[in-house]
Amino acid sequence: MGRWGQVPVAIVTGGNSGIGRAAAVALARCGFDVGIVWHAEEERAKEAVLECEDEGVRAVARHADLEQVPGSDAVIDDLADELGGLDVLVNNAGANHRAAMVDETLAGWRRTIDVNLTGPVFCARAAARRMLARGGGGRIVFVTSVHEHAPLRRAAAYSAAKAGTGMAAKVMALELAGSGITVNAVAPGHIATPMTGKDGVAPESVSLPQIPLGRPGGPPEIASLVAWLASDAAAYVTGASIVADGGLLLAAADALQDAVEDRDTAGPRPAGQRGEVQ
């Protein structure tokens, strides 16, 4: 991918830590010049730039607060101008927020929606406009969450934002397909990142039996999927939301099954006595 004779350019929001940083480095390894958008921890942004540059590409970082829309989306054009174009946007930045719906505040709700839905969508709008202005072609990847697809207690705003982002991605995919721009989502499960309190932890060292694969995911595992969606190999994929969760969503009925079955007895109970949802 990339304009003829030029190095392709990718911008990654939230690119200074976790999945975003891993995605920035993965794209650098694929030969992309990389723009990193960061909100907090400037030192980590500088480290991410150096890690990308170690792959032999150009990398720059810019600060933006996605809660401030309109305004923060201007960082997309700023980085694209500096790097000489834009081929891929990875919308990774987000923020967790927990509150029971009956205890939710308007300020908490608005901030969560702005950071996880409004900000990313308007960054994607800026990227799409840029891609269209140069004649089309490009990739937009939203990093959402399994909670795009399944609710999370005490996280109505977060779940609603991720579901909304996933739907916005599908609408954009439909609208932009004719211009050769693909738009997809990656929906990670429990990943070893700052958001889950496992930053820098080796996923294989953590036992999570609630997940069928038995452990959290690692940021590079999600980043490799992002890099594939950004590649020419994924040119026929658009409007998809690809779940990468170690089988977490598949296990939704296990708690009920455990509650109604005695697994110490030999053999399954007859149909109608097992507690499956009919």
C-alpha cells in the first residue's frame, strides 16, 4: 500500500502504550512511516517513536485529547502533513469507565462517549476526507472491544461507546467502499495492557481459566491482526468486526452450565434437564 514511489504512512491513536504501541511497531516493521497520537505519558510516546525508528522508518508523535471534539481530530491532518500523506489510520485510543447505570453521572457518560466514540469517529472522518481528496484508497481500523458485542456490568457508557464505534465503522465501510477505502474493527478481549492492570506482564504467566485459552492476550497478538487489516492481503475485507478474545465470548453459557450440571456424575443429563437455553 502507499502512493506510487512513496513510503506508506500510518497514524495510530493511543500509540504510546499497550495495543496502540504494539500496532505502531508492527506497522513500522511492515515499512510504514508512523505518526503516534498520545494523550498522557509523553515519555512513553518518545520511547514508542524510538522503537519505530529502530525498524528503519520515520516516526513522529503529537499530543491530542480526544475528549476535545471538535479540535483534537485536527491532529490527523497535522501528522499527515508532516509525514507526507496518510494510508492507514488505526483508531486505538480509548478510556475505561465504570459506574452502575443508576449511579452514572452526565459528566462521566459524556467523557466516556467522547473519548471512545465521538473522538475516534471524527478522527476517522478526517482520515477519510484526506484519503478521498487524494483519489481514494486506504485503510481505517477501529480497535474496539469484545464489549462492542457483549455488555459489561457497571460499564454502560463504555459498552455503548464500543458498540456505537463498531456500527459507525460498518456505516463508513459501506459509504467508502466505492472509493477503495476499507473500514474494519478489531474487538480484543482481556489483553495484558495498562487498562487491565497487566502492562508488561507476559500473558503466558497469567492463568485465567474463565477464558477458554486460559490466559490474557498480548498486545502483539492484536497488533498483528491490525497490521494484516492494513495490508494489501486484506483488500477484500471491509465492514468486519474481528473478535480476538481467546474464546471469551464463546464461554458465555459456561457459568449457567456449571450451575445446573453436576460434572462429577458420569455422562450428560437428558435433554430438557441440562439448563441449555432453548
